[in-house]
Amino acid sequence: MASELNLFPLGVATGAAHCNRTVEQADLKRNILAGDHTWLWGRRRMGKTSLIEQVTKDLAQSRRNVTTATIDLLVVHDAEDFAARLRAAVERLSAQFVPRNRKSGGKLAEAFSTLKPQFSFSAMGLAVKLAAPAQVVQGVAELLQGLDRAAALHSRRALVVLDEFQQLSQLQSGTQRSLEGAVRHAVERAQNVTYIFAGSQRHLLASMFEDEDRPLYRLCRKMTLERIGGADYRDFLRQASARWPSPITNAAIDLILAVTARHPYYVNALCARLWGGKRPPSPAAVKAAWVRIVDEDKRLAANRLLRLPPSQRALLKAIALAAGGVRHPASLEFLAPLRLPTSTGNRAKEALEQEDFIRQEDDGHWTLVDPVMADYLREIVPK
Ligand SMILES: Nc1ncnc2c1ncn2[C@@H]1O[C@H](COP(=O)(O)OP(=O)(O)OP(=O)(O)O)[C@@H](O)[C@H]1O
Ligand SMILES: [Mg+2]
């Protein structure tokens, strides 16, 4: 059984710590097995990696012929670095296609013939080494096509997850478009490899996949990861409170979900503190723990705020202060007290939305995405 702290990890949540996402899990599984490539957008810390890991773990258990490699582009700084990490991932993946007791890389030699593969054998199994190609961009396409051939020859399905994929369009080297082209070339032809492109910067990702003049246009299914539903979280928290002799009250659960705005990272940060106690937390204990979290994290929020132009900061502050959010944040009525002309206010609203500072709730109201930032702004503004 998972310990109560493991039920609320600050890192990837899988297994007993994974709440709901049943529809998304089923969709993603189907796409992976059908070879339907997917681009997955979700705001920062909304649960993209947890969803992908949960699905790949389940697939590894139920269908042993799906093998996964993940490359996080957040730590990649240029085309050469991308190619090197991709090569390492393809080497690891393709080695896993070969049964443990096999002492030859025969089919891999055929699949990767242009990349001069070298094989070594140890107690750990087979290790594959592929040559770095002279041409980086062309090498990326060759690597991915070689992987597809290798998977086909072994009757396997490979899953390549490119996390924070929008970073590819931000690389230093000036070869971004041709890299996107190389990826497209391989993705279009893939028979035995499925690709997941995940990321949090919506406008960058959307322009990579939805602009007609970009190489990756219309290549993938789109999937959006929203917050976990209130009813699902309530069930999950109630079940998690089975460890106490008396259940947690609805009032305490509602307060947890309200202060965190159902942001999965903050739900976990808060519950990890509350679930350590001998009794279920009261609403007062929830509030006290949340105040401490805001206090600890507000420096980060302040740093992000400092980088905003004054008009955006003013608008954000006003939205944070409006209880229940704001229906029309770019209206004359809302902007006049802020001394912002409507054109400036409109631009500020669009920029805040694009950078995911604000979001529109199902009821139409605009609210802040980050609950700590919202409470920090409420705290520093004189009432
Ligand atoms: N389905 C879930 N159930 C419970 N907690 C979750 C779930 N998904 C994510 N979380 C929690 O939310 C936080 C963020 O999760 P995760 O790292 O998967 O998100 P992400 O979108 O990949 O984040 P990043 O933008 O930093 O890459 C973590 O604390 C994780 O434990
Ligand atoms: Mg992630």
C-alpha cells in the first residue's frame, strides 16, 4: 500500500496517487496503439508527465511489446544537443527490442545500416552505439527512420515522447525549421513508432502544429489536459482519508479545492502536509497550511510579476482582487478604475491569456491560473 505521503507526490503521480484522467488515459492508449501521433497541451504542472507515465506503465504491463523513450527538451539547447539526446534514446530503445538471451544485433544492423551500429553484450543485455552523422538535421531523420525499421523488424511498437516540444522552435542554432522538417519526414512515414509531443506553451505548440506553413502542420491529434474535475477530486480525497477513524468533512475538502483552484500541484503540496496528522484536517487547519504554502512560494510569484509590463500587472492584480473572477476584463467599465485605455487593456488581457497567467472558467469568468500568485496579490494590495 502506498504511504499517505506517496499519495500526494510533488513529482510524477502514478498508481495510487493518480487521480482520474480516465478519458484521457483511454484516448492516449488508443492513439499510441493505433500509431496516431498526438500533441498534448496542458498548463505547467497540470499533469502531462503523470498522464503519459501512467499510460506507458499500464501499456508496459499489459502489452509487453510497447517500448517507450522520453526526451525532455527543456534541457536541450541546440540542434547538436537534440540530435545527441535523440541518438541516446534510440540506442536505448532499439536495444530493448532484442531478447535478453540473444547474442547478436542482426536485425538492428540492418535497420541502422547507414549509422554504422556497434554492439556490445554484457549481463545487462545488449548495448547499441550509433555513429554521429556528419549532417545533424539529416541525421535526425535517419535515426528516427532507423528506429521505425528496427521496431518493424522486431514486431514491436515504440513510443517516442518529446516533452516540452515547443523548445525545438526556440533552439539557438537557427536550424529549428529544418529540424521540424526532419521530424515531420520521419513521423509521416512511421509505421511502428508513435510520437507524443507534449508541452505547456500553448501558442508556441499551436503554431508548430496548426500553422499551414510549418512542417508539422496537421500531423497529429490534439489533446488538451484541463484540471481534474471537482467531483473526481472529492472522491479521491475521501478515499485517501480512509486512514483516519472519522472521515474528512466536506467543508475541509471544499476548502482544499477552493484555495488550490484544483491545481494538481498545489492540491498535492497542501494535502501532503495535511495528511501527516492523526486526525482529518479541519477547515481551519487547511487554511493555516495554505497560508504557509503561499508564504513559502510567493517569492516565485513575485519574480514572475516583476517581469510583466505595468499594464499587465495592473490588470492581473484587479482580476485577482475580484471575488469569483471577472466576466469582461477588457471592458471599459473594468479598465476605467485602473486608468487603462481599452486598447491597452485588451492587449494586456491577450498577453496574460497567452502566457497563461489568466484563464476563462466554464462559467465565463476570468481568473488567475496560479492560486499562490492570486493570494499573494490579494495580500499585498491594500483592501
Ligand atoms: N492525475 C493526477 N492525480 C494526482 N496528482 C496529479 C495528477 N497529475 C498530476 N498530478 C500532480 O501534479 C503535479 C504536476 O504533475 P506533472 O509533473 O505530471 O505535470 P506536468 O504537466 O508534466 O508538469 P510540467 O509542466 O512541470 O512538466 C505533481 O505534483 C503531480 O503529482
Ligand atoms: Mg512534465
